[in-house]
Amino acid sequence: MTTAFPPLPISSVALKELRVRDDAGNPPRPYPDGEGGAPLRCCLRSSTSGERIALLSYAPLRRWASRTGADPGAYDEQGPVFVHAEDCGGPAGEHLGYPWARPGALRVLRRYDSRGHITGGRLLELPDDAQAAFAQALAEAFADPGTAQVHVRAVEYGCYHFRVDRP
């Protein structure tokens, strides 16, 4: 599946750093996933039972701002993300669609400008055709010429899922 707005995993450069010390300053604590199903932000898929994963603190805007010179100020958030404990090579193959897009899930799409400031947001309850709903919501977000990127988060826990950059 190809989309105009591909979801982006956490970059390999950031993952290398996070696997040493996360954005809260803590060393990782890898463990074998006993159940599977953790949303892995390194490869945009769910974990399987037995995989070694880690729960890390990640600050997506802070890392983006350090590369671009932006200043997100108070919008600089950090929160928990699951990643593979070791390098997994990222998403497999071509873009496979929007991850964790099960019908009924609640997602918030936050729009950010080139400064890293929030310029809007949208609550999205995923319907049966979740892929199409994401595509439509992202098209609406990028219809605003000031939108530089969109972060997709889970409403239930507020967790960062992935980023989409302006095409």
C-alpha cells in the first residue's frame, strides 16, 4: 500500500542514542516481551512474544528541533515508546500502511509548524477503513500550508505512534 503521507519510524540515528540513554536521561532496561503486541516505533509493527524490547522516553520535537534549528519551547514533550532492544533495520519493505490502525481506536493527530509549535489537532476514531480515514485526516492537516509535520498519538495513553512530514 502506498500513501501520499507515509508514517515515519523513529530514525536510526535517534534509536542508536536512545538505546544508550533515553530522552529522560535513563539507560534502557531491555526485556523479553512475554506477551507480544507492544507497538514498536522503530519498525512500525507490533512485537511478537519473546522479542527483546525496551520502553524508553522519547522527545520527538526536541530531536527534530536539534536538526532543524526550530525552538518548540513548551511544546517539547517526552513520553514512553517501545522499541526493539537491538537494531531491527526499521520497517520491512515498502510502506505497509498506517500501523495500529484497528477500527474503534482513538487517535489524535497534532499539527506542528516549522517552529515546532502546535497549530491544530484532530481527534480521529478509526472506522472500518482506518487506512482511508488516516489518509483523509492527513490530507486535511497538510491542506494548511503552515503544517510542517503531524504527530499521531494514542488517545488512551497519549503515546506517540509516528510522525508524518509534509510531502
